[in-house]
Amino acid sequence: MLLFYLNETRDTRGDAQNLLQSILTFNFLVLLPFWNELLRRTDCVQKRLQCPKMNFRDAYLDVKSLQMKILENRDALCQE
């Protein structure tokens, strides 16, 4: 663990501090549920697309469904 700290530069520490400040903002916290849902669904679609038995029709439907869900979530979030 000590070696990690020895390798840090002033820029690295500054970047880490800026990242921490950004994470603790209200906007970041409000968007967490949106990103959680989006990334979870994207991961599921990506895994299905990698399946050797996946056909083009199902792939299209999965991607289209993901697109629709993103738009719904975006619109709902903007209204809230």
C-alpha cells in the first residue's frame, strides 16, 4: 500500500480530489439511479449479442428495446 502512495504525483492527487468533489455533488447523486439502470440494461443486451445462437431479428429487438428504455428514462428524468 505504501508503494502506491509513493508513485502518486501531485497531478494524480489533484485529479483524485477533483473526482471526489464531483462525485459528492447533488447532480451526480441524482443521476445515479439513471446510470445504474442504463448500464445494467446495456450489459444485458451486450451479453445477449455475444451469444452464438443470437439471430439478427432478436438482436435488433434487444437494441431497439434498449433505445426505447433510454429515451423513456431520459424524458422522465428531464421532467422530474
